[in-house]
Amino acid sequence: MSEEIDIEELAPWLVFFVTLIGGGLRVLLLDNKGMWLDETFSVWLANHSVVDMLQWIAKIDQHPPLYYLLLHYWIVLKGDTPYCVRLLSVLLGAGTIPMIYLIGKRMSGVVMGLAAAVLLALSPFNIRFAQETRMYTLLTFNAAVAIYALVRLLTDSRSVRPIGSQFREYLHAWRTSGPVEEDTGRDFSYKDETLNQTGLRAWIFRHRWLPIQTIETDLAWVTFIVFSAATMLSHNTAVLFPLAANIFVLGLMLFQAHTCVRIKQSGSLPAFEAPSFWNWVKAQIGIFLLWSPWIFAFINQAGSVYQEFGLPKPDWDTVIQALGSFLNESTLDQPGQMQRIWILYALVLCLGLLHYRKKISQFLFLAALFAIPFLGELIVSIRRPVFYDQALILTTIPLFLILAAGIAQLKFRLLIIIAVGILGIINLFSAADYYRFMQKEDWSTTAGYVAKFAQKDDLVLFNTAWGQIPFDYYFQTYENLYFIQVKKQGIPVDMFDSGIPESKMTDSDIPGLISLVNKHNRVWLVYSYNWYTDPMGLIPQTLVSEMELTRKRDFYGGQVQLYETP
């Protein structure tokens, strides 16, 4: 039996094994790190009713609602402990592994698919965000499914037929054809039994069910439409995903329109074949209609981000760090080691380019899916910084596919195993560094410290209104267990009263703060993100002028202070 046949036969089991490994790495020590602000915000939103949740998202968040909706129903089923809420991301992250295999297999064969699956399964960057209660693995999963559906359409000559024609033919055959007759010549036959069936079983046996392959092109169109819209409803920056798909597909259409005569004469076809223009237009209309209920909220959210968003302006180092994060995060602080990693990946990338020398359309497809979202965020950041690597996590799909093509270019099985092994070991060491050294905000310690020393009618202040959400996530347990009675307030304004999550402290807010603290003998200050909300340190300066600082405790992500009246 040939080598290729062996791999084909083993591929499903290998993908299953790789998915188990990737899932295991994502669930490993899942609740070992504390829930940081953004994670607890996800849980806080998801614990609301759907109507209230959507109102809060449109009012104070910068993300679309799909992840929060899924998390809402997930919490109903599993609860809102750190392990349970993060498990949703784990499952989505693990589910992306077989999807990238299917993309690679459809494009260039089993070897490329398996290599891509291994790279994704062992990716420290993807492992990290699969352990967060945020929408990034949902974004990656939806994008992967949409990409797979699009690849099927670009490699299926039937994609030029009108959308829905296969469904109509299938329905017509189902209505007009009787059931397949059983072979009555055998010793045992079900023919008489099926004729006497009633109810659901009779309905099933009454018609001929054609093979699923007869409608797979229409199913691919539906999948592409649904999951492209789902990608956009997972993260607002994902509007760049359909832009990338449109730029490539429309460009491919123009190219084929100009070269159709030459292609027909030579008898050769490009690696990808564009669908019909009107099918593509219909698909884009379908995507827009599914996304459109969120369009007005999207415009409002984009406007709030444009006015003010707490991200630094990206520079060349930011870009390099983002690319380094996609490949191997733990080496970013080790320039010599990172340089060797860059050289290794550059070699694999060059092999990937060599792999696509006769399939340039496939390379341009992956390049568009990677570069357009990346450059799009950089271009927008010229006016208002929105560039951050986790929002670009979907670009790791085309990146790993290009690298997998480089591995597949090695041809010989031993060389492929060595290449995958080297990259896999590097990623495993990086993942180990993530488990051991990466820290998240320690709100559990903060809540426990306040609970230990809190007294009735204490005032707890939060210089960033967001801070009350992660604090309450851990503090509510103590409140219920020990009947702690304290008042909590965000300053200079309270988010729950004003709907403003982050307001900067100014001199004009000092009289209101003084009036507030003079009503209490003891005041706690949970001080975090002060570089953004209180850069001049006005809040502790005001408190110390009115009261005496008696306790202070640092925690990872901030500090908690207790002020008492002398």
C-alpha cells in the first residue's frame, strides 16, 4: 500500500488524536488563574436577561452580542464558576482544530491539513485565549467554518449554478419519487413492514432520500453565509473578514474574465475557480441581512470607540510583537531566541511560497485573509488606535495554513515529521511558560482582603467603574456567607447609575468625592487602571487629605487601600 493511501486512511484518527491533545492543553489548569476584568464582565453581562443584556451591550460595550448570548445559555446549563464559563471557549477552540484540517486538506491534501491542525493545536496564542471567558475562540471557530465553506465553493465547479437550485431539485425528487424497494429475494425483508408504517416512520419511508452530495454546494453557500455573519457578530473588527473575502473573490472573477480564452485553449484551470457573480452578490446580501439587526448598535459602538478608546497607537514594535505572539509568545522578551524562531519560521514560510508557485490563487487567498484584517486595523489606528493582537486571532488560520504548506513541501515523510516535531516542541515549551508565568489580575485576593477587614456601612470606592464587576464576582460569596453590608460606588461616576464605564477623574470631581466620603467613617479604595482613569492620582490625594490611610495591600493589577476617620 502506498504512503499516500496510508496517510489517507490514518488521517481521521490522527486528526482525532491531535484534537484531543489540543483540547487537553486548552483545559489544562483551566481555573488555575483568576478571572480578570474582561472575563468577569462577560459573566456579568451573560447573567442578565437577554433583553437587558442587549441593552447593556449597546450602551457600554464595544463588541457584538453573539458570544454573550451563547454564554448566557451556557451558564444556565453549567453555572458561572471560572472552570465552567471558560469551558465554552475550550470547546470552541478544540472544535477549530478539525476545521483547519478540513481547509488544508481541501486546498492541498491531507499532509497540509494535518500539519495545520498540529500548529493550531499547539499554538500558545490560541491556547491562551481558549482559556478566557471572551469571544476570541468563537471568532476563530466561526471564521474557520466560513473559510472552509468558501474553499469548497472555490473548488467546486457547481458553484456557478444558481444558489438554491440543488435544494429545489432535491425537494422535487423527494416529492415525486417513491421509496427504494427492498430486495424481496433475500431470506428476510422489511418491505411489508415499511408499507404498514404509520406516523413519523411512514413519512420517512414514503420518500426517496438522495445522497447528501447532491446538495453539498448549496449547503456550502448556506454555511458560508451563516458563519460569515456569525464571524461579524463575534467581534466588530471582523467586518474586515468579508472585506478580505470580497477583495479576493472579485479579483479572481476579474482575472478569470480576462484570461478565460487562454484557459480554455490550454485546457488548464486555476487552483481556485470563482463562483458566478450573481451568486456572490446574493451571498453578500444574505450575510448583510443576518448581520443587519446589529448595524445601528455597531455604528454607535464605533462612534464611542472613535471618540475615546484606551489603546496606545501602534508602531513597528507593536506589529512585530503581534506577529511574534501568533508564532511563539514566550520568546518575546528573549531577543536572541526570538531571532532564531523568526529564522526558522521564515524558512518554513519560504517553503510555503514554493509550494504555491503553481497555485498562486491559493496563496493570494490566504494572504488576503491574513493581510487585509491586519492592515485594516493598522489603517484605522491612524485616526483612532484599535490594533490589538487578540482581535486578529482569526488571521492565525491563514497563517498556519501557509506554514503547513511549507511543511508539506518537504515531501518526504521523515522530514515532515521532523519539521512538525521541532515546531511542536517549541510551541509546547512556550505553552509551558504560559501556564507557569503568565499572571492575570488577582481580584480574588482583593475581594478576600476587603471581606476580612470590612465593617458594617463601610464605603468601597472604585476608581474605574468596571472594577466593581470583577470585585463583586468574588466578593458576593463573602457577602452571602458572612452577611457583609457595605456600600459600593464608582467614582467620579457610578457605571450602574450613569451607564458610563470609565470616566477620568478631574479637579471638578473632587468636591463630590469629599462630600461622599464625609458620610462614612471608613472608606476602601480599590485602585486599578489608574493610569487611565486617574493619571494624576487625585483620588488617593483627596482621601488622604480627609482621612487617615490605615491599611494597604497590593494585588496583581492594582492596590486596595483603607482610609479611616482619625
